[in-house]
Amino acid sequence: MAKGAKTPKPEELSKIDYSPPKTRWMETPVEFKPGTFCYGARPKYLEEVDFPNPREWASADEDWKLPENWKEIVLEGMKDRLGKYRSFQLFMDICVRCGACADKCHFYIGSGDPKNMPVLRAELMRSVYRKYFTSGGKLLGKYAGARELTYEVFKEWWYYYYQCTECRRCSVFCPYGIDQAEITIMGRELFNLLGCNTDWIAGPVANCYHKGNHLGLEPHTIQSNIEMMCDDIEEITGIRIEPSFNRKGAEILFVTPSGDLFGLPGVYTCMGYLMLFHELGLDYTWSTYASEGGNFGFFTSNEMAKRLHYKIYAEAKRLGVKYIIGGECGHMWRLIHQYLDTWHGPADFMEVPRSPITGTVFENAKATKMVHVTEFTADLIRHGKLKLDPSRNDHLKITFHDSCNTSRGMGIFEEPRYIIQNVVNHFYEMPEDTIREKTFCCGSGSGLNAGENMELRMRGGFPRANAVRHVHEKYGVNMLANICAIDRAALPTLMQYWVPEVDVCGVHELVGNALVMTGETERTMDLRLEPLPGKEDTEEEDE
Amino acid sequence: MFEKALQGRPKYWLWILFLLGITGAGFLVYLQQLKIGLGITGMSRDVSWGFYISQFTFLVGVAASAVMLVIPYYLHDYKKFSKIVILGEFLAVSAVLMCILFIFVDMGQPMRIFNVLLHPTPNSILFWDSVVLTGYLILNIVIGWTTLEADRKEVPPPQWVKPLIYLSVPWAVSIHTVTAFIYAGLPGRPFWMTAIMAARFLASAFASGPAFLIILALLIRKLTKFDPGKEAIQAIAKIVAYAMYANFFFFLLEVFTALYSNIPGHMASFQYLFAGLDGHGKLVPLMWLSVILAIFALAMLVFPSVRANETTLAITCVAVFISLWIDKGFGLVIGGFVPNPFERVTEYWPTLPETVISVAVWAFGFLVLTMLYKVAVSVREAQGPGESLH
Amino acid sequence: MYDGGKIIIGLLIFLAFATFPFYSNIGKSVAKPEPSLDTPVIKALEKKECVESKDFMRRNHMQLLIEWRDSALRDAKRDYVNSKGKHFRISLQNTCMKCHSNKKKFCDECHGYAAVDPYCWDCHFVKEGGR
Amino acid sequence: MGAMVSLVAVLVLILIAYVGVKVLSLQALFGVFIPYLAVLTFFVGFILRILKWARVPVPFHIPTTCGQQKSLPWIHYSRIESPAGTWGVVVRMAMEVLLFRSLFRNLKTELHDGPKLAYGWEKWLWLGGFVFHWSFLIVLLRHLRFFTQPVPGFVKIMDAVDGFLQIGSPHLLMTGVTLLAAVTYLLIRRFYIPQVRYISLPADYFPLFLIFGIASTGILMRYFLKVDIIKVKELTLGLASLSPKVPDGIGAIFYVHIFLISTLFAYFPFSKLVHLGGVFLSPTRNLANNSRMKRHVNPWNYPVKVHTYEEYEEEFRDKMKMAGIPVEKDEPETAEADSEESEGKE
Amino acid sequence: MSMDRREFLKLAGLTCIGIGVGGAQLLVRSRIASSEYAPAAEGLQANRWAMVIDLRKFRTEEDYDKLIKACHYIHNVPSFPDKYHEVKWLWKEDFEHSFPEQKNRYLPEGIEKKPVLLLCNHCSNAPCVRVCPTKATFKLSNGITAQDYHRCIGCRFCMAACPYGARSFNWVDPRPYIKEVNPEFPTRTPGVVEKCNFCVERLSEGLRPACVEASEGKILFGDLRDEGSEVRRYLAENFSMRRKPELGTEPAVFYIIGGGEEHV
């Protein structure tokens, strides 16, 4: 599928020039560099979700086939949003351009393009804001840092607001907490008013809306995918797991990103969930309707995101579950944590989550009624409810990548680490300025993990990969654990490019490996059906 | 990197709060001194410098001792010191800070402190002392911080620190030499007017500072996951041994010159310190304690096996440190003022407020030391092999 | 979510602080300082003139005093020849304060008004306050 | 260009005041009218600006979490960086406003050979900002001695501590020097750091030059050019008590000083300087990280078109039944396609 | 842009230099009025002031105390009950301790315990001037070792350096300890060092030092460089001593000891 430009070799790509161009940024026109942007959305996807202006277009085209009154629509849209989001209005007004955010952005670090400094990326829009919404800008023009909204400017927005993964790292360092993600979100909302989206985002949105998940898996496919995982689990452990689907009366609904249902290495994580829940005897069900935790709608507009996330609560209500457990996912959790209840709550048809195994009441989820699976598992381990054999992960040297959304939009740091420390023997942290709240994005978040923008992705992921390489060289780390489906989809490519020796896994894959299940046969393979260390010979003998 | 000093377990914060408490108490007493004057101390017209200045003198030595790690590591490429040279540099930083504070609290008109710079007076040794001390402080902060930072980033330190490091070697010698010159150049104070004053200062500095460093290194190993290294500690112990012998030798030279020459003015201070003069002998027990501790330490240091055992080494280092602290932090300064130019004896003993302020300055020094060491140790811990979480 | 209440309270607190100079003064009329020249020595002068012009002294007396101090003490030059060629003996206590023997009514009047607290009097005596 | 424009603007302002007073003798204009106008503009503008922000809702609860969330009781959570309650937020905001917490986190990203990225120590911006703002505040409060009579004790104490060092006469006030030094640093970094130079607008240079002008005219006036401070206070106190009078013979430097300050006041509400108020309202900082514990309401929440389960089952019922997945409507006949779009709740 | 920048930097640099120079001037001393400073016309002038104390003429306690009283009154020298806080400009000390290096035995009767009048020696090579880090103690062109209380930082280096114990420090506020105030002369603030100033303020008024005046001829005062001066003539005629001459400080206070005359 990746028919974009040829991606330069790591050695070339890592020669990054940070000196700004000679021309001032307002006079530096945007250049659509192949390999750094995504294809425009196909009309069928837009039609499916009633988005405006569906048409055939390409982002490299001169003419984007915008409606006549595109400028009015954009400005009207801006005005509307300035009145709806204090963050947007405030962040347009109070930036002092101190530059603290500049070298915090992974795209700036990886590309050296000054318009990827969060401050300047925001100025792209602020300059227009000043021109049309402030008296100073109207009066003084460019002396007040204001400029007209032109076709060029609009394209520039599009180009750079799809070079931001909404990771919020800049916001951590900003003295006023200005969050470029908020501005990028607004920018993308404006594009969608004109039908300008990327194909890679619009497709999953349409799928998710219609079929329940980004990948467009239909109910029977979901079921058969999980059955196949159960087959593998049986091969590994000798235990047959029979999960239920759309079962009414279950205590718990389990929602995870569809990436875990299909594709590697997501399915291994999914196998981990299956084994864990089976071992616990958890009264839970999967849903084929609410079969997506993630939400690409968030990368188009707030409204679309809300439309997609509707299914989770609706399904929980229909099935009559007491509460919901959510799988390992990044933006899914940003939305559940910070948006879901506001969109679709109150969820008073459910009960405050309480672990049936340990009795722990998850007070922190008492309103939203959704528990993160690592919270759930960490609690189990803490209470000694799991029999674990970390030596089964001894062939792995693990480091943990904090996903941007769960880090800076939720604050989940200790739970996954606690689990990892209990299920593996070799765990090494990456340098401290690249983890936790200062973690670096995989470079492909917010719908950027397409194939045609590979160079951009490798650039954006450079800081993360560089930190992984550091621990790889220092400690021999060979596995990068994370709790995000986008990470599991995007990081293998990134690792392949920068640190080929390192593989990627979800935390619950490690749990699945270490979990000693009742009645299991002696394990000779890990969840990837690869022989466990020291078991290579026995495996051959068995055959 | 500095954030490291602001993160720690409750015990760390308890210690920090403890030091802050003492510093705060001392500050309050200092405000009293500022209001009333230095009259709240035990100093007098005759003994016009007391505990403050003697602490300053002693601590200059501790500060200068960093060079004993810098020379082997940077000039002789002695790799064993690679991890702890920072401990020496940061010790120097906090020691110099204490020096500056001790001078500050000793000033009658601290609000005019900038007069030293506004009216620079090159013929005054005190002017040069302020120059070398400030310079040494800056050198050590810059060198220590930059090299540690480079270590943390695991990149080679920037080129420009190298010349600074080389500069810091003679500079360290200079701070103690200049401090010795404060005393050694005064007419009419025979006890101080000796050509080997600077040499003696350096010898005692290279014993007391490294001895203190050994104690700190052993403490760090006990309290943190950073091990400064057995071999490094042993190497420092050797330095302590040689320096202590040199120091004692120099001391004996002084005693010989004074007593054998039989010049009354030269003998008087020794008499006062070790035997009492005209019925005054407040310092005699202390001085003998210092001598006994010194002899004990010398006896211990001479045996490699005693040095090799870290328990006995620690005890010896404590003995060295206390002995030299009494010698320089008490005897040297007070002894120079007694008897006075009229050959009369006015005795000195620090008062309670004076002691509280002095302890507070020490506490502040330890506060800075703790925080700097916390930073250094955190960086070392993060580098070290092993699992990085509890 | 607006948090309007909190914002208004915050704004009021800000205004309470920021407008302090206004409401603390409004309706008050503070008499401007009138340093008194009513001393026997000045009265006896036929021409009531200080070492330099009144305007100059109002602006610059503090610096002139420093110059006087350094000249007298450090250069042993204790004679001041003013811009009109008139000679004065340099002495705060014995020249300035001879005329302005009423420190309270002269010096303090303005110093108090401008909230400055020079440390001259820590050492130098004032006749009226002398003990 | 931005720098030049701003510098010229400030120089012109200085010239206007100088000419206005020296040549045109417009003391009353520069000493009374313009300051009143400026202060009025400041207050009205600032209040309106805050109210403008206040009128816009915070629809979603979006704090940037810089520390561990509050979850399981045995996990130590970060009460300040990821506060779950009001007090945590108050402390977080206090640290942000008073200590510039976020800026203290600043790093310098460096690309070394390898390639190897390293993250260096960079506290200069924090230090510069910290010294600048605190010095400015203290300088501002010290000026209360011109606007109050009797002068409150805290102002006198501030003055005494600030002038602790006995340098010159009148005593050098340290914050004046630190303010000037800090503003100079902030200016210089805008020139020397290529990235910062690239993003800097006239609106960034102008306030810096203006404040530089204010601080240096203040220092000039206090130590070098000298004005009759008693007359100055007569004027300022007159302003404060709303009974303005303009004493004769105050030096032009004073009018330049007060004109620059008036400009700053008047410029304030229309510039980036409103970050003074904005920092308190930033939704990524002033909200508690309790979004799953407490319900937050979006005032403009509106119903959206959704794809209901019924529609979903309608489409996939056969496939579901074949796979043995339970369905709601188990009738064999395919229901008349009820294609009517159903509206979601709300 | 870069041109502008260079230009600007130049300007900024000049401004900074301007402020720096201005500041330095302020600190050093700047003349503000078109005025001149000159030595007082009526003042006594000399190239090297010196003093000869003829101890032979001091017979009673009163002979000493009168002088001390005059000096201490005129200069508002406090008298502290606490020996530790003593401030002395002019005081007496017995011969034995005044000239401790003169360990001569078998001196004429009474000499050993005979009080000697002590004060600052106003040395030519004054160690106190050498060590002072702020030039608060300095030499005037007339040889007087002067002390600027406004500049003294109270480090007391001079006290350690003075081999004559001539310097006193204000350990506490002296004012409460001044029995009788001379309103013509200032007091000192706590935290500064002080000593005899050879009555430099009186010299400028054409008066001789207070002790000289009060001594009624027992102390001579004059220009050491002037061969015809009274002091030079007196020194040429009498055997004199100076304190600790071996230190090379060149004191300007000479003592005529004499011997055998009746003592107190």
C-alpha cells in the first residue's frame, strides 16, 4: 500500500539541520514534500458519515476543489469554536513565544522544520486569528503578526496540522500549559468543514461508524478471529477458552481497540486478555457492536468522535453489564478518561466498578464506570491473585514506552510498570527525559500511521527510537512494551527502521506469557508460538 | 538535572528539613547579630577573629582538597576516580559556599560587602581571597555540573571544560595559598609569620578534605545504590596518609623553630595553646586532643591493612578530620591572637549565638552538599547497571 | 463549565489589590511637605541661600553629601567652593546642620513623605536630638 | 525587522514625551491625562479580556497530567502534577504562577553524532523569566511609596531589604538592576537563539524594549539625572487621590518614564501580556485529573447522529446468527429496512 | 534581518557600556555641580605629621588622663565597661607591655611600670592600610593613616595586621556608652573599626590635635619632613624610641623615655 516517495536511509534522515531558513516564516511558502503527507480522503468515506464536500482529490493537487465560500466557512468555523472552547480562545491570546516548546516536539526534532515547532505551528493559525478576530491585527497587519487567510495558508495548515500527533508533550513544558493538540484539533475540525481529511483517517472512521470498528471487521469475523486466538492458546497451554459475544447479563463488558483483534503483535496482547480473564473465571463478554475502543473520529471532529464513542455506553446498557473494562489503547483512553462521560454520561445505568476477584472498588472510575485493564491487572497482582512465572519472559529484555495519551491525558504510569515488574525479570527504563510525562510519541499517532507518509513517521519517531536504541545498546533491550494499539501498529515499523533488533509487544502479552494457568500443560512456546528459551530441544522431541 | 535534588524519599526530606531548620534558626540569630552587632560573639578587641574566621580557614582546606581527585583523574588519567571526582568537586562547591558565608557573618557591615569589588584593592590579600574563592566556586560549579551533565547524557563533555579543569588545579592551590597569606604576611603576629604556612595549610587540607570525602563516600555507598568504588576509596586513603604525615612533619618544624630558637614571641603562642600562659589555658585540652587524635590517626594510617579495612579506615578518617578541625578551626586563628601585641592574654571562647550561627552555616553547607550529592548520585545510579526500579 | 464564580472572585481580588492606591487615597488630601527654614541661624542670614540653589539641592543633596564626605575624608579637602564662588566648610554636622538645626522640621519632613530613611543620623548628631 | 520596528517605536515614544514636555510644555497631558487614560484602559481592557475568556466555556476536562493519576490506593499518586482534588490544583497553579513550574522542566534537545539525542540542562529561560517577573513585581510594589501616604510598613520593609546593599546614594535597589538584567537577557536570547529569533514578532520585542525603557529611565532618574522626588510624589499622590495637580519643575525624564509606563498599561490588555490573567484560566493546568471520578458537563452538548445497535443488527443479523452470536430480533423474515436514521439520545 | 541585528546589538552594546560607565562613575564619584573642592585655607599643612611624646614630662595620672579625656570627649569615643568591647584611641599601658620586645632587665627604678601613652602610630608603611580590602583605611598625603567609617566593611583584617593594638572595633552600638557627647563630631556605627585620626578634623581648622593641646607641651606635633620643625629639633636633641621599629612600619609617634625621674 505504501506507494509514497522512497524513504531515505536512517543515516541520511538523521542528518537534521535545525537552522531556520533565511526567509521569514510568513514568506516561506509551504512545500508538500512527498513522504511527509497523507492522501486525501476518498468521497465514499465522507459520504458514509455525512461529511461535507465529498469528492475525488489529492492533497498534492493545486486545486483542492473547495466550495466557493471556503474562506467564510473556515472563518465562521473558527468563530464558532472560539466561542465554544476556552482552551482555543485562550491559546490564541496568551502565547508569549518564549520558545520553551520548540525543541520538545518529536516532529521538530526529527525534521528541523521550524514550522513544526509547536509555537510556530500554532502561529500558523494565530496569525489568521489576529487578522480577523483582534483589533490589533486588523489595524497593524503583519506588524501585529497577522496575515490573510489564503489558499496557501489553508494548505499550510493542512500540511502541518497533519504533522502533529496531538501528543501534548509541548503542553508539559509550556509555562501556560498551551496545548498544541487543542489547536491541531481545531484545525482539523475546520478542514472537515470543507471535506479535507486524509484517507487513512476517513476510512477507519467510516468503518467504525458502520461496522463498529476501524478495521471494518464484521461480527462473525471478530468471533472467528478470537476463536483462532483461542486455538493458539490451546496449542500453547492445552486449555480451551470459550469467550462469549454480545452476551446479555454478563457482569463486565470488555472493549479494546480493534487492532488487537487483527494483526500482529496486537493479537498476542489480545491472547493475554483472553487467558487472564479465563483464568480468573471472569463473567465478561465481548461485543461485536462496540468492538472498537479507539476513535479515529477524534482526528476529524469532536462531533464525529462523539458519534463513534456512543456505542460503548449504548452496548453496555443493552447488555445490562455492571461496568466496562477497557483494553490497552492510547487515544481510546484519552477519550474515555476525559470525554466519554461528558459526551454520553451519566452512566448511572451501571455500577461503580468492583473487581469480583479482589473486591477492590475502583473509586477513580466511579463516574465513568470504565476501568483500564492495567489497573485491573495490577490490582490482581497486588492481591496475589495471579500465579506468575516471570522466567518465561527471560528471553526478553523489556523497556516500556509510555503512550502520549495515557501519559499526558490520563496519568497512568505506575500500573503498567508494576505489572511488567511482576511478569518479567529484565526491565530497563529509557532515559528519564523520554519517559513518563516527557515521553515521546511513536510518530504515527492521531491517524498518521499511513504508508505514504513514511518519511514523516520515521522522522517523528526518531526521538522515541533513539531512546530505545540507547537501552538496546546499553542493556541489550530487545522488546518494547506499551499499552497502546497504535503503538503496536506503528512501532514495529519504526523499530525496523531505526533499531531492527527490537520488537514490540503489549503489556498483557507479557502477562499471558507469565501467567500460570490452572491445568495448563508445561509451556514450551510463548504466545508468539516461538519456543521458550531452554525448551527448543524438547519442542523438537515432542514433534 | 537539578530536579533530582527535589525528589527523594521521606528520609531525604526529613534530613533536608532538619538542615533547613538549623539554617533557619541560625538565620534568626544572625538577624539578632545584625541588629546588635558582633558583640554577641565571644570576640574582643584582642582576639578580633574567632570561630567564624577559623571555620572559614579550615573549610578553605576542605574545598582545596578536590584537587586531590582532579589531579590523578585528569592529569594522570587514573580511571578509578572517574565516578567520584564529581564528589570532590561538589564538596568543594559547598565548602567554598560555607567559606563565603563564614566571611559574610563575620563582617561588621555586611551590607557593604560589595565595597570589596567596588573599590578593588590589589594590595589586600583579602581582596585576592575573595577573587580566588569566587573563582574557585564558579570553576567547580561549572566543571562539576558540565561533566556530570555530559555523563548523564552519555556524551563526551564539551571541549571548553578541559582548559577550565586544568585551570582548577593551580586555582585550588591558590585558594589555600592566598588564605595562608592572610595570616603569614602580618607583622607582629609571630605565630603566623612562617614561610611554610601555605605548605602546612595545603598538607592539612589534603588530609582533612580527602578524609571527609572517604567518610562521605562510605556513607553514600550505605545510603544509595551508587558505589564510589573500593579502589577509589583506597587510593584516597593513601593520599590522606601521605598528607597527614606531611602535615605533622610541618607542624613539628614549626615547633622546632619556635622552641629551639627560644625567641619569646615565637614561643608564646605555642605555650598558650599547649601549656597555658599566665594562668590562661582554655584551649589546652582541645589542642592536646587534636595531637592525640593526630598521632592515633598517623599510627593507623601507616598500616595498609588498617586502611584496607573500611571500618578502621572510617574511624581513622574521623580522627584525622576532628584533629585537623581543632588544629585549624580553633588553634591556628586563636593562637595567633594570644598573647596580644602587649603580650597580655585575653582568652576567647565562642558564645552560644556565635555557635548557633556557625552551626547554621555548616548546616547550610551540608544542605547544599546533600542536594548536589543527591543530583550526582541520582545520575550515577541511573547509569549503573541493574534493574532501574525498586 | 464556566467557573464564572471563581473567575469573578479572582478578578475582584485582583482589582482589590490593583486599585489599592486609589481607594486608600480617595477623599484624602495629604498636605505636601513644607520643610521649615525657621531656625535662628537661617533667620539671621541676610540672603537665605544654601550652598547651591534650592532646586539643585532638592534634587541632588544626597549626592552632594556623598561628594562632600569623600572629599573631606579621603582627600582632606574640606573647603567647598560653590558655583558662585562662595566658600563653605565641608561638614554635615557643622555646616549643614548649623543652619538646618531643625532636623525634624527640615530633613524628616520630606524624608518621611518620600519614605526614605538615610543612615546619616546613625553617626552624625543633630543639635536638637543630641544627648 | 521586528526588533527594529519595536525599538524605533519605543524611541519615538520617548521622543514624544520629551518633546511634549520640553518643547510643548504639555506636563498636564503627560503627567495626568495620559496616565489616567492608560490606567482606565488597562482596567477596562483587562476586565473585558478576562470576561471574554470567562464567557467561553470549558467543554471538556482536559488537564495535562504530568504525574501518576490517582487510581489504586497503594499506588503513590502525584498530588500536584496530576491533582485529583481542588487543593492539588491550587498548589499546582500556585507553583505555576509563583515558581514557573513548567518552565523549570525545560530541557535542551541536542543532536549528537551517532545519531544520539541528548536532553541537556536548560534553566536559563526559567531563571530569566523568574527574575524578571519577581523583580518587576517588587519594583511595582515598591512604587507604592509614591501612591500612599503614610507609606505602609511592608513597602518600607521591602525598600529596606531591596536596598540592603549600601551602594551609592540613594541606595542602589537590587531589583532595579535585576529587572534590567533580566529584561536584557530576555531580549538577547531573542536575538541569539535562531529558533526564538525566527518565531519572534514585533509584539515580542516591543514590550521588552518598553520595559527596558521603563527600567532604564527609572534607574537614570533615581541615580543619574535626578528629579525632585517630593514634587513627583505630589503629582503621583494627586493622581491616586483623584485630585491631580502638576507641580512645576519636575525633570523631563520623569515624564518619559511615566509615559512609557502609561503605554505599557494601555498596551497590556491588547497584547500577549494578558498572560498575566490567562495563566490562571488555562484548562490544561487548572483542572483536576478526576474526569473518571466526577461527571463534567458540556454546556453546549448536543445530540448527534449515531449508528444504533438496531441498525447494526439489522445489517449483520444473518451473519451473527450464523456465527451463533445472540441477536435481539430473532424473526426469520428480514424486517422491512427501517432505514430511518434514529437520533441518539440527548 | 542580520544587518538589523548587528546594528541593534551595536546599539544595545553602546547602551550597556553607557550604563556601565555611568554606574561606575556613580560608584566611584561623580561631580555634580560646577564647583570645586580645596583644602581648607585655615588648615595646618604638613608633608608628614608626626608626634613626639616626652614621657619624662608626664608625672601624675592626671597628666595622662586629662589628655585621654580630651581626646575621647572630642571624638565621642565610648567607654565600655566590658573589656572585650573596649574602644581606645589614646590610652596608657605600662612600659613593659608597651615595648614588650625591650626585655631589658635592671632598668631605672619605675620605668618598667611607668605608663606609656599609646595611640595609632600613623606608620609610613602601615600594615593596616596594606591589608584593608576596601581602602577604608588609607594614607593621606600628609602622612596620616585615615579611616573612612563609611566604607569600612568590618572585616577586622586591620586589627589583625596592626602590630600595635591601636585599632578598636565597634562590637555593639557605641552611643549608649558615650558619657558626654561632643555634638561637633560624629559617632560610629556598630561594625566598623576606628582609631586615633591624629585629629585630622582639627588640623583642617588650624588647630593642633586635642592631646597635644591638652598636654601643654608634653607632646610635640609637627612636620617630620621639615628639618626646622619643632619635632625634628626635639628629636635631634633627645634620645627617642619608637615601638617595634624592627617591623619596618616606620611609626610617626616617637617616645622620649628618659629615666630616673620621679614616677607616679
